[in-house]
Amino acid sequence: MTDPSDAIAPRRTSAAELSERARQARLRFAIDESTRGPVLLFFASSVFWLVIGSILAMIASIKMHSPLFLGDVSWLTFGRVRPAHLNVVAYGWASMAGVGTMLWLMARLSRAEMRYPKLLFISGVIWNLGVLAGTIAILAGWSVSIEYLEFPAFVPPLLTVAYVLVGLWAALMFLDRREKHIYVSQWYLFAALFWFPWLYTAVNLLLVIAPTPGVAQASITWWYGHNVLGLWFTPIGLATIYYLLPKVLGRPIHSYYLSILGFWSLALFYNWNGAHHLIGAPVPAWLVTVSVVASMMMFIPVGTVAINHHMTMVGHFRLLKASPTLRFTVFGAMSYTAVSAEGSLESLRSINLPTHFTHFVVAHAHLGLYGFFSMIMFGAIYYIMPRLTGWEWASARLIRVHFWGTAGGILAYFIPLSYGGFMQGLKMLDAQTPFIDTVRYTIPFLWIRSGAGLLMTVGHLAFAVLFVMNILKWGERRTEPTLLDDPAEYARELAAADATVVEETP
Amino acid sequence: MNHGPTIFLGVLLTFASAWLGLVFAPYSQLNKLKPAASDTGGDFYPKPLSGLAAKGRAVYQANGCTYCHTQQIRPEGFGVDIDRGWGPRRSVPRDYLYDSPHLLGSMRTGPDLFNIGSRQPSSNWHHLHLYDPQTVSPGSTMPRFRFLYETRKIVGAKSRKALDTPPDWNVPAGYEIVPTEDALALVAYLKSLDHTTPLPEAE
């Protein structure tokens, strides 16, 4: 299963092949030209929201161990800053970066130009207005107070219009496709584009716009809370890995059949995971059991995808020293395997009992949305941006700061907080331990978490600076991609693979 | 897999099946629930919240109490919620008949509040706790909610609503701390959180 949009360049080429390659390069250039505006708008917005989300995260994190910090400002009380952080990073940073990536991938893989790209600016603008208004509303005290759905009722219609526009534009490119072969990334993108607007509108109708009272709301909440990860972020993330790994390595994905198995088992089982968030809760027992079973079945899609990606990487790990895209992507892919396996185990009653209601779950959520998805998005943006702006990344040093800040940050976040959360849970399960002791116990771990958050924020600032420099074409003009190690070392492997704008432009 | 319609159909069916299973089925099962008549008379349980408590619930939502406090009691044998004194019985779907949005919560940075009204019946305790959590709960990391209170000069007689403050708060002489409408509503809501009524299905 080779990547259809770029054949690997052979060592020696005939004149006919050369002219064919030039034709393909012109086509790629025209495709990138057509998606440039909307993709840049979505990427730039996502980086803006990443910085805002980091600030909100730091405020919320510090408040957890030092509650007097900014303590008497109603807009900044913990219970408002925390959901503001979540919504900004989920709908501002992660979703907008995901949409940018999705549109670019869909165009490249369909080998079709985007039609009427300027109209898609409307989607980007509405999206930003929705996130901005929703975040202000949460800070002002108008939160719905349902996790992942805090935006008040006037925001979901705005975001829905924005999503639907994105979906239609992507579907148009898909229908216009010149490439007959539908690549695995397109299956995932297609599914995400279709699933998410349906999920989002259905759930908002039932919970925010016309809610029916009662505990069934909890089942719907977690059907959404889990599926926004499983049916929106996960397919976009996996589609991106499936695209970037073969591109950077210059070799096809290991197995087409594993790709098929991974895709359909994900579609079948991930949908049903939601109620594992309700183990021990006052909901019908069958509901929880069904979700626990589906969660264990998730080992199938996660295992197949992990094997498929690993076998593609084997023998090429050396390139991690050089390629920024590959570094972030492989870190994200490994986090995906880890977080999914952990999630399945967490759904077992015996492991859920000590971990539920503790910081363990918070650490888990960050390994998913950050260690997996955000790292993949960083990798994608490093790959896509130079192809849109015609300008290579300005500084390998800043990329290093970004990588070590974020990779080191998430590990320093995840490992101690998981341990602290697990112990917190064990203490809570001992009725003789006063509750306040479980609170006191976690405080050192929460300090470590703030330190880790600071590392991540430094990484994000380095990334934001790089991003702005790239858009404005600051720094010296480079004719080779910005690598993190001496390019000469990798010349042979990268000659065809990490092809730059310069090579691609006719 | 180069056939678009097959992918579309598969994606549609997998999603629709889970919607039926995890959304539609629990909804139709739980929608049949009715309030229970008590053994002693025509009094039904649960009851919708009173006006002030309903307003207080909105204050609880606005300030995100749910991110640190759950409102659910796990059954005996699964956790020690009952042993911790958080309630005499597990919570069941009927308890939540009028709850919208649900506030089950997913985190216990602080204790469960499903029965806080019966555990802490004093309004003054709640007000002191909201104004300065450390006063009644040393070591607590709960934020102070001072923006729900006013410190004002006593004009004439002390207000009946004024907090009964401990001496070490050092409230300046001639001043009093008075809860705003929001604080009064929130405390009314917290005091209404009492799900100790026995129910047959929770036996």
C-alpha cells in the first residue's frame, strides 16, 4: 500500500519519468495552493488557542495546590478556569489543528484541488467566534456544567455550522478525487467527518438545548465524552500517522490487511465504550457491562494499529534523531498504544475501583489528548506548513525546545500524577483514613504537575514563535528542510522521503 | 477498500448501533421511572427543588463545583462511600428524576455531596465554609468563594443574614459579612441535598 500522492523517487530516472515527476509536482503545488488559505487559518487559530489554553491550564493547575492564587476573582475561580481550559484546548487547539490537517490530507490524498476555498474562511471565523464566546461565557458563569459540553446553548449551533462546512468541503474534494485508490487515512478522515457533527448535534440537543431530566443524561454525557476522543480526535490522529510515517520514511505501510482490521474494529467497538465511565454509578448494570466488554475489545484495533506502525518503523528509528515530524509522530503513536491499553484496563471493575474519581484519570486523559493527539498535530504542522508557506522552519534549536518541553513535560505530568492518583484512590478506599488525608497526600504531585505544565508551556511558546516566523518568512532562507541532526548523515534515507517544498516545486 | 459507499454504510451502521444502545435504550428504560409514594402518607419522593434551591443549583453549575465533588453513592461492596458516612444507602436512578443537567461528577478532590444537606444542616457552617474553607475544614484546598459575600458597614442593627463569624477572622468593628443572593441560594441548594429517604430498589 504505497502512499498514492507521492511515489518514492528512484535513484536513476529516464527523461520520461522526469517529465512525469514534474507533472506530479505541478499538480501537488496546485493542490497545496488551493488549500493554503483555509489550512493556514485553521492552523494559526489552533496555535493561538494552544497558548491561551496553556495559560488557563497553568492557572487551574496552580490553584489545585495553592487555592489562594487569584482566589477572590469570580471569573478565575477553579471551577470556571478548569472547564475553560478543557474547552479551549479541545475545540480551539486540538479540533482546529485537526481540521487544518484533515483538509490538507484530504486534498493531497484525493489529488483534488479544493473548490471555493475562500468560503471556508467563513467556517474558520465562525469556529473562532464560537470558541471565544463560549470560553468567555464559561468564565462569566454561564457554563452548562456537563464535562466536555460546558459551552452554553448558543455556542453549539455556531460550531455545528462550522463543522458542517468543513465536512462538505472535504466531501467535495473526496468526490472530485483523481486518485482511484482510497488510502487508509481517507477512511479515518471520512469517518471522523461524518461521525463528529452527528455526535455533537445529537448530544447537544439531548443535553443542552432540550434536555430531559434524569440520570440517562449521564450515559449520554459519557457516550459523548468518550466518543469525542474515539470518533473525532482518534481517527484524525491515526489518519495523520498513516500518512506521515510512510511519507517521512519513504516506504509503504507494513500491512494493508492490518489497516482494514484496525479500522473496522475501531468503528465497531469504540462507539460502545462510553458507559465505562459510569462503573458504580446509578445507571442500569447492563449498560456498564456492555461498555466494559467493548473496552476490552479495543485491544484489537489498538494492537493491530500498533503492530502496523511499528513494523513500518522497524529499521528506521535512526531517523528520529533528524526529522522533527517523525519525532513528534512516533512519540504520539506510542502514546496512543499506551493510553489505549491503559484505558481498556481502567474499565475493569478491579482497576476502576481505586482509580475512578482520582487524579489517575486526569493523567490518563492528558496522555490521550496531549501525549497522543497533540503530539501528532505538532508533527503534522511541522510537515505541512513549509509546503504551504514555501518557507522552512527557522530554527532547529527552537524545535528542540518544543520537543523536549512537550515530550518531557507530558512524561513529567503523566508518571508522577498517575502514581499519586492511584495511591490517592487506595487511601480513599480505606474508610479509616480521614478524607482530608487523601487531599493532603496529593499536593506534592500537584506541584510536580504544575512544573510539568510549565515545561509544556515553554515548548508551546517556542512552537508559537516558530509558527509566526514561518508565516512571516523571518530568518534566513533555507533550501533544505530543517533537521535536528547533521543532514549529511541521513542524505540517502531522506533524499526521497522528507522531500521539501524546494524539491517539490517545479 | 476502494468503494466509497461501503465505507459510508459501515461508518453509518456502527455509529447508529451504539446510539441505539448507549443513548436510546437507557433513555427509554429510565424514562418510565416515577416518584415513589412514601409508606407514611401521600408524600412523594423525590420532589422538584424549591425556587431558591433551584437558583442555588445554577450557582453550583456556574462555579463548577462538580469538578471536585460527586453526587453519587456507590453500592456497598464497591468502594466505601457508605462507610465514610456519605449516605445510608446507594444512589439509584429515581433519586435523579428531576436533575437537569445531571451533576454526578467524575472527581473526588473533595468529598461526595449527595447527602451534604443531612450531614451539615447548619446554614452558618456552609457560609463559613464557602467564605473560608480552612475555618471549618483545616487542610482543605477548596477555593474561597468570597465573591459571593459582601463586607459592609453595619447601618443600624446587624443584618439578620450576617455571618456568625469566629473571633480570629478579625472582622473590623462596625462591619459585617453578608451573603449575596447567590450565596443564600447556593446554601439553600446544598441543604436540599438529602437523599436519605429509603427506596425499595436501593435495599
